[in-house]
Amino acid sequence: MSEPTIPLSEPCLQGRTREYLEECLQSNYVSSVGPFVERFEREFAAWVGARHAVACASGTAAIHVALRLLEVGPGDEVLVPTLTFVASANPVLYERATPVLVDAERETWNMDPVLVAEELDRRARKGLRQPRAVEAVHILGHPARLEPLAEACARHGVAWFEDASEALGARYAEGAMRGRHVGTIGRLGCFSFNGNKIITTGGGGMITTDDPALARRAKHLTTQARLPGPEYRHDEVGYNYRLTNLAAAVGVAQLEQLPGFLAAKRRIAARYDEALGAVAGITLPPRARWAEPSLWLYSVGIDARALGRDRRRMVDDLAAAGIQARPIWSPLHTMPMYREQPRLGGAVAEDLFEAGLSLPCSVSLTPAQQDAVVRAIRGR
């Protein structure tokens, strides 16, 4: 199959990337020890407004370590949205815990905080064991509605953390969290730097926290739980979840360009809004008044009856025109390894999946390319 002429979301490796990589090669610091790792952690923490950041091998690794830090283990339950990329939930199974899959809300497409609050209240009334943790995921660049979730968790003494892998740069515009970046509000935040994210290190992830003890333990777990000293002594089972100096060098260069990348994402979204807003059968991406989304993937809803094509046919038609588009995440409860897991609802997530389509929105997308996408969607 040929490569699309207009990809969904490709990296933009410009700025000082080559310079920083050359510096790594000249210094011979190419593995997990080197100045760029600490620099990336320090500058990333400052950018998002967290006190500490710990770099790791992937966003999945970040979530796995976050669960360890919150002492999730066998027999525990973790509330996770059913409408999310599978990496949000898989680490729960790594720890032999039970994911409880929670339906989405239509306003943001994120986990419905009302369902979370109702479930915690129900358990409290019946004297049932509360979940060990709640994982709030910010999908597709839009902040999740955290205030009611945080209030419910505080009321019942349940820990919660954020998977902000898809939403670097998103913030809150109103309320008690106004001005805060996603990933800096829960006890822990997790980010991904996969190749299609707003910034990339070719892979990689980051854990953020304001708790210095959690940050120290995160660093310990991601470096094989090795103790200080010349001997290879380890005090628990850790992981080879370190980020390399080479990858961190790319991350530093990418972070320097992040404001420009976010501005490009918003320009692209504004052009799509204008071009598609009046098209019958197209629902524009969620844009809650209290949120400043980063618009990582520009994702619309497709009404098959109004357009004469369902989402699957639209993907095929765009592919035939050399345009890459993708459905949004399949609900986890529809997958074999999660079908038997407990869940709260799921019909909204299924509806959003059937309609949801992500359109090309690389920061390098040109107006001419975007016009071609719009024409293909309109069928002319």
C-alpha cells in the first residue's frame, strides 16, 4: 500500500535538533546517562508548571510507573475511560489489577465524571471497597472535566492521576483550575512523545508531580531500582524505562518549538472549523468553554444519513485520494481482553467511535493540503 500524500500527523524535526544530536555524538553520551536527560526533565517541568518531571521510555511506561507509585496491585480496581487508546488501560493489567471501564461524556468525549462520582458514592453507601485509583485521560487534545472528578475522589479518599499523553499544551480556561496545564493537577501526570504527538522524541514519555518523594521513587523505578554505589545492588523489582540522551536531545529541541506547534494546530483547527462548520452531517470537535484544547488530532463526528457516507466509507474515500484519516479509539470494552471487565455504561463511547474521524493536522499541513481534505470530505 502506498504512503498517503497527506499524512494524519507527522513529526516536524526542525529547530536545533541536528545540533543537539551532534553534541550527543561528539560527547559520546548516547544512552540513558547524559546532560540532555536532566535538561529535558527540568525544562519540561517548567513548561507545564510542575515541580518535578521524570523522563522515561514511553507514555505507557509512565502510566505503569504511576500505578506503582499509587500502590496499585493484584485485586485492586482502577477506573479508566473506555474511550481511550489501549495503552491507558494495559498497565492496569500489568499489575494484575482490574480496570473498571467508564463511559464517555458527549461534551468532551472524555471519561464521564458524573458516572465516576455516582460509582464512588454508591460504593460508600453500600460499604463496598473503593477503587485504588482513578485514571483521568485527556483524549485527542481536549482536557477532561476534572473538577467534579477531583471532588468525588477527595470525598472518598481515592487517589487519581492524569494520562495527558494526547494533550500536551492543553489548559483550563475557567474554574478552580484556570490556567493550569493538563498533567499537573492530579498527584501524577503522564505524557507521551510518540512520533505522532505534538512533540516527539521518537518515543519516550514523562511523569510529572509536585511531590518530591514520588519523583525520587519514579526515578528509582525507571532505572531498574538500582541503589547508589559501585555495586549493582537493587532493592526491588524495577524497570528499564530510561530515556536515552539522544532521545532527550530531540525532546529539548522539540520543546523549544512547542509554542509554534500549538499555534499551528490552532490555525489548522480554525480553518477546518470555518470550512466544515456549515457542512450538514459534520460535527466539529468538542470545545468546552472552560477548556483550551491543544487540538492534537482534529477529530469530527460523521452523520452517515446526512452525508450519505458513514465513517468507514469516508476513511476509504479519503485514502483513495491519498489522504490519511483514522477513526477515533475503539472502546476498550469491545476488545477481547477487556470484554469481561466491569464497566459503567459504554453506549456513548460506542456512538462516538462509530462517528468519530480524525483528519490530517500535522503542524506542517499546508492550506492547499487542507483544502484538498475539505474537498474530499464534501465529495467534490
